[in-house]
Amino acid sequence: MSTVTKPLLETVVGRRQPRPPLWIMRQAGRYLPEYRQTRASADGFLDLCYTPQLASEVTLQPLRRFDLDAAILFSDILVIPDALGQTVSFSPGEGPLLDPVSAKTIGALKPERVLDHLAPVLETLSRVKGALAPDKTMIGFCGAPWTVATYMIGGRGSTDQAAARMFALSEPQAFASLIDILVEASIDYLVAQFQAGADVVQIFESWALNLDEPAFRSQVIEPNRRIVEGVRARIPDAPIIGFPRGAAGLIADYAAQTGVNTVGLDYATPAGFADKALPSSLTVQGNLDPLRVVAGGAQMEERARHIISAFAGRPHIFNLGHGIVPQTPIAHVERLIDIVRNG
């Protein structure tokens, strides 16, 4: 009796496939008309994340439309601070807004309520897993502690994460306490995602690009390492993707010291550099610039083929180097997928 394999999961754990499997960061989102229609039926963005019927529908939409190898749970990295009791809201045109934590208020966070609060998200994951074809991979995720902390401290996204960087320097004990809380909450959350049906999880370190080397080592590598270790203590050999956006010359240290199975590459990382810097047995994911998909045409096709060729000698998952953007034409996504599938 033959067993159906999951090409993307196989690649995550280091088994190279005849062609690179693919998924797209933020593949369920505003560039899809069906997403916008579903989104309109929710009272707000967090309501969409916490309503399993709607969130599972959104998660499955891109797989109905495109030939992708994985579904990624539709949620947000900021459900963790929301679950910890911090006030989180999403304002149209402004993005996420949070009541900033301070050295005095970190102690008021409530780690004990995280999993109860996130039960609807775990239900969404379970629903999606039950609806997926056997060859599709179910991806769960969380935001990495540094990235989540930048929002919790700054109260919103920023171009330089200056508020969080200054807080880490001026309030080191309070900052360490916050990171500890986020590490433990993230471990619990990812373990629960595996128990709900995730095949693999990704840790999104989206805002590491403005850290110097000592800060990157202590605020990115070490917390990510602790999460990987903590998850695998409870889910042995758990497959984990790390996406350290902005790791640059520290990408090899990140991979070696965190122990992730797969490293996601942002679009600023030269493919040749990554291929030489990382062990040939390590899986890489990425790294097409999302705006190339917006522009489409020959330049997108040429760059996609270059990336595929650059990583042809190692396990490679094709993806973008950051999330797909709302103005992306669907026809360009279809053409990109065709290139990955058929050359």
C-alpha cells in the first residue's frame, strides 16, 4: 500500500524533491477577492482571527485557487500579546495599535491565560488540517519574541524599532523578563499547534534587520534557540522553519545555533552567499522580492528561475522573501506558480 507524502514537509526536514515545493507568505490575504468578501463579514480583524469558521475558510482559499503545497494558519503574530492581556487593536490604514508595556506593567501580563484565549485559533488549525488533501502540509506559526516585543513596547510597527531597541538597552532586566514571557508563551502555543494538527511551524522574526551583532545574538538567536529546544522537548524532532529577516552575515550562526530545520531567506540575501554560507544539507526557503510579483513579466520570470537554479543542489522551498502585498495581480501569482512547477 502506497503512502502519500507531503513534498513540502519532506523538504523542510532535508529531503530534496524533484522540483521545489512552494507556498507564499501571507498567501491568504487582501490580494484575493474571496478574502476581502470573507473579511467584510467579520466585525474586525481579531474577530476574523478568532472565528474558526471564517479563519479556516480564509486559510483554505489560496489552496482552492492555486496549486500550492501548504496551507498556513490564518492568524496574526499579535494574538500572543492579546492573549497575555495587552490591549491590541487593528485600525484600517494604520495597522496594529497596542497600549505599550513598560518596565512597571510587564508584571501584569497573564501567561496563564494564553492557551485558553487562543483556543479558537487552535480550532481553526484543526479544522483546516481535516479539510486538506493528504499531500498538503499544514503550517502553524508564531512571531519570534524580539519581533513581538517591538510591537508590545513601541505600541505599533515602526521602520527602525527604536523604542524597543532603547528599552532593551536602558531596561535590561525588564526586557529580559518580557522575552522570558514570550519564549514560554511561544513554546506553549507552538506545541498546542502541533497537537492540533500542524505538520511544521514557522517562527517569524520579521524585525531583526535593525539590530547590531550583539543584540542579534542575544535578542534573536538565543530566544529562537530556546523556543526550538522547548518545543522539541515536548514534540521530539518537531519540524521548524526560522525566518530571521535581516540576518545578513549572521544567517549561518542563526541556523547552526537555533537548530531550525529550514531557514527562510529575505529578498535582500544574495542567493549565492546563502548557498555558500549554509550547510548543503540545510533546507532554505525564499527569496523572491514581493514587488517583482506585482510588476510581473520577464523580470519576475528571470528572477524566479535564477533563485530555483541557485538552490538546485540543496533542499529548497520556493517562497517570497517577505509577505505578498495587497496590490499583487492574481495572474502574476498564477504565472509564478507555473514557472516553479514547469520551469
